[in-house]
Amino acid sequence: MKNNQLKDIRETYATKFGFNMPEAPFSKAQMGLSEDVVREISKNKGEPEWMLEYRLKAYEAFKQKPMPSWGADLSHIDLQNIYYYIKPTGAEKRTWEDVPENIKTTFDRLGVPQAEREYLSGVKAQYDSEVVYSSLMDELEEEGVIFLSTDEALRKHPEIFKEYFGKVIPYADNKFSALNSAVWSGGSFVYIPKGVSVKRPLQAYFRINAQNMGQFERTLIIAEEGSFAHYVEGCTAPVYSSDSLHAAVVEVIVKPGARFRYTTIQNWSDNVYNLVTKRARVEKDAVMEWVDGNLGSKVTMKYPSCYLIGEGARGEVLSIAYASKGQHQDAGAKMIHAAPNTSSSIVSKSVSLRGGRTSYRGLVDVALSAPNARARVECDALILDSISATDTFPTMRINESSANVEHEATVSKIGEEKLFYLMSRGLTESEAMGLIVSGFIEPIVRELPMEYAVELNRLIELEMEGSVG
Amino acid sequence: MKSLLLEQNKNISISPVEDTQYVYVLPGVSTEPTNLELNFEKEGVTCEIIVLGKMHEGQSVELTTISRHLVPNTSCVTNYYVALEDGSSSNYVGKIIIAKKAFQTNSYLNNKTLVIGEGTKNITRPILEIEADDVKASHGATTGRVRGDDIYYLTSRGLTKKEAEELVVEGFFESMVEKIETGDVREKARAGVKS
């Protein structure tokens, strides 16, 4: 089988997503990181004193913490060769017409305004450091739903902001949560009031435009009792020869009986280090679902977590990773069972080809305070050629005798016999291969909003150059 | 395949030259951490690792198994079956490593933890590091308590709860013990998990 003839799904990236616009920043901090830069960001945003103090404490923690010694290779990141704050435009706009031309063109090419018209409840568009466009359907606003950039939320809803900010992920949680806490800018603030169900997804689109950019969005989501919403984020960046850094922090609070779904389609260009901390606090009988798609970036280290702290809480992670040439996807999930009768499920599917490496890294932790916990982990990896690699690093820590925990992992290449069978039925090798890979990732794709499922399927469609047989 | 009962030792490293079933019975009381590794350096060899142990009240086991495939066309199944009595614990790392040139490797790891007491602790880390394609590697790990309905059925047949539990634990190990191909090794393993 001529696996090396597989067409890379990222081959069209440069033309489709990899373009860039001339930089015309409203303001731009000097390159590199220092206390002055942290102060400048805070001053530029006109923040309250407590936030500046928080940023400075976080900056101290960042300086003290060592780089992670595990996971992907981060030794090539040059933290002083990055712009920590680039403000692209004056203020957040409510209509696309008001958004500066270059920025509007970018989002047009990415199809964001069209998607908004067709199937979304609300949109945030972030360009470098700031949210440049924002919308929410009127009826949701009337119901009390808040969907703002995190900066605007700090100005408009200071009390609720202060009550929840940094409570799920403390600034000193890890080196990159500390960095984000020091220089955060943009991101989404979502508040779903008690009992409100938001039918169509809320979407945020993150775009890096500038070279050597560091994007540090900060997202805070509160789903009140009995509410439901689905938040979707997409990310892309131009292809540059020098590295960019994306270090987000996402905190989600799911109150009793609520259900929240958070979907990510990460498609950064392969010069982006994507080092993200995502964590949800899941209360009594609440459900948190992470759907995490990692297709892009040079290096990703991201393990969405659920802290199941209320009785009957449930956490789910569906994770898909695709690593091609020069990419290392170190992704996974963490489930912390801290209350009785909690349950969790992790399904991870990864595909590596052309020298790419995928790693599943996960944790299931059952505390003594969590009798009758049930957890299930399933991770499968496909290796499509002889120069690619895959790892599985799961940990199960069970301190409660009544827990029921299952873990399964498999690694394989596409079976010759499956290909042979499909080809004997009249498919070409490339069609057969595409069908098998589609079937492999299907459990995840079917959970995506339809528009994304179509897009992902199209991306994953593996073609062969030249027909075989 | 011939079976070989391994002596207790904290560091066991073997490069198998013929198809072998390696059986290791944990003493059931706390010992130094145990490292058991098979380095496959000869092509075409198929092996099995069977580690069994019933951890007595308050005792703990720390075990690492490594199945390292360095040449093409080798196979390994690693089994770790442990039962945990009151307050006992198991800390297990099970690695499957497949090196770059080790095509046609087939490696599987199977870990089952049966909880029969209260206050137990169990850490399991099954790790796969795969550098080659055209291989099959997988692991499965489960942790669960003795099923209530099994006990109920047996007690309804006249056994005491303790006898019923002992029978379930025996059955748990027997599913592995019966796979041991050499008679005297099988008998020693069976006796080892009874005490």
C-alpha cells in the first residue's frame, strides 16, 4: 500500500486560511514581556486596580514557574520574541460595516458573517489581542443572556466578573495560565440565566494576523441552574516562518442541572504554539461536554478538564487530533470525580501521518469523597505511514473502593484486509481509505454542529495522488 | 509455549529467545517496587507476561512492566490481575514501547483490578509509545468491585458472604491461571493467589 501518497488535508491551508493582512494596529506594545508591558496592557484597557494587581501577581508566578518538563518539546519558544498586545482597532463594533476594511475582509474570507446569518445565536470575532466584532440575537438579550468580550464584561458587570474570574483556574495553576492571567486580552464572557436554553450555538472566532503574535484570550462562562447553551470556537492564523504563541485560559461554571457544550475546531497554522488551559466546574446533576478538535498548530498541549464536584455530575470529552508534518498534538482530557454518583466519558481519536506525532494524555481521578463513580476512557490512534508516531499516557488514580473505571486504547494502521474488501466491492484505494478514516472519526464528527461536521469531513477527505490498481 | 515462574526480584530484565509464558506471583505483602521488562531483540518471538496477586489488608504493591519491541515481528500479551483487600493499594505502570523499525509488532496489555475491601487505592498508568506503523498495540484496564448480584446468587445457594467472596476472587484469578500451560507452574500460581 502506497501510504506515502496520501494527500495531506492541510495542503490547502496556506491559500484558504494562511493569508495575512497588512498590519495597521491602533496600538501595539513593545516586543517581549516585562512588568511594564503588563502595566501598559492594563492601562490601555482602563482596568480597575484589582485587575492590575492580579496581573502583576500572575506575572511574578509566571517568572517563578519552570517550563513544563513533560509533554511536547517547548524548547524553541522564544518568549521575548513575541508581541504580547496588539490592539487592531478602536472599539468593538456591532455591525460588520463598522469593522475596518482589512479585518472585515479577513472574516469574510473565513466565512464568519455568512455563518452568523445562517445558523448562529451570537458571534465574537477576535483579531490579534482584541474582540473587534460582537453580536447577539435580540431575544436572547431580552432573556438576560450575556455574551460580551471578557474586557467589556469587566467594565459592564464587575460584580459577577469578580465573583467567578480566576476561581476555576487560579493564576498559579501552571506556567501558561500564569502568563495568560498576566497579559490576557479579549476572549468571551458568557452568562446564561437560570432555565434559559439557547438553541443555536454561540460562536467565537479567533484570528491571529500579526507576525510573532501572542494571543492570550480569556474566556469565562457561567451556565446558571437548568440552563443550556452550546459555544463553538474556531481559530486560524497566517502561515509565517517565525513562531506565534496562543495561550488561552477558559473557565466554565456549570450550575446544578445545567448542561453546557464547548466545541473547539483548532486549525492554527503550523507556526503556532497552542498551550491552553481549559477547565469546567460541574455542579449537582449538571453536564459538561467538551468537543475538542485539534487539526492545526505546531505544538498543542491541551487537556480540557471537568471537576465533578456535585452529586450526579457528568463530564464528557470527545477529542480528535490530526498531526501531519512538523506537528505534535499532545492532547487529552482530565476527569476529577469529587462527589458521589458522578460519571465521565472520554473518547479520543487521533490520526498521524507525514512525520506527525499525536499523544493522548489523560487523567481519571476518583477521590475518596466520590462513591459509585463511573468512568470510561477510549482512545484510538491511526498511524498512516512509517515516519509518524503516537503515544498514549493515561493515568487512573482511584482512591474509592466502589469506583468502576474502564480504559481502552488501540493503535493500528489501516488494515489491508479492510482496504482489500472495500476495493473488491469496486472502490478505489483512495475512496476506501477515505471511508475508513471517516468511519474512524465518525463518533466525534456526528457531535459537531452540522456546518463544522461538513467542513471537517471535507478536510479529512483523504485523497490519493494518482490512482492505484 | 513453555511457562516459567519468575523468582521474586525487584529488577527483572529478560531478552526472550524463544516463545515463553512468564508468570510472576506477587507475595501479597508490601515489597520494594518491582520492575519487570521484556526486551524483544530476536525476531519472531511471542511471549506472555502473567502477573497475579492478592494484596492483603493494608499492603501495597508498586509494579512496572515494560514490553519493549526493538525488532520486527514480535508479539507480547501482558496481563496484570490484582485483587485488593481492605486498605491495600496497587500502583501500576504498564508500558508498551515499539521502536522505529519494529514492524509487524503485536502487543496487548490487560489490567484488571478487583476491589474486595474498603479504603483501597489504585493507580494505573498504561502507556503506549509507538514509533512504527504496521503494528497493533492496545491496552485495556478496568477497576471494579465484586459484583453484588454474584455474591447474592452464591449466598442464596447457601454460601456465607465470606465464602461467596472467596469464590468470586478465585474465579477472577482462575481465568488467568488456567491459561498457564506448564502444569507445575500453573499449580504454584494457583496456590500463590489462594493464600
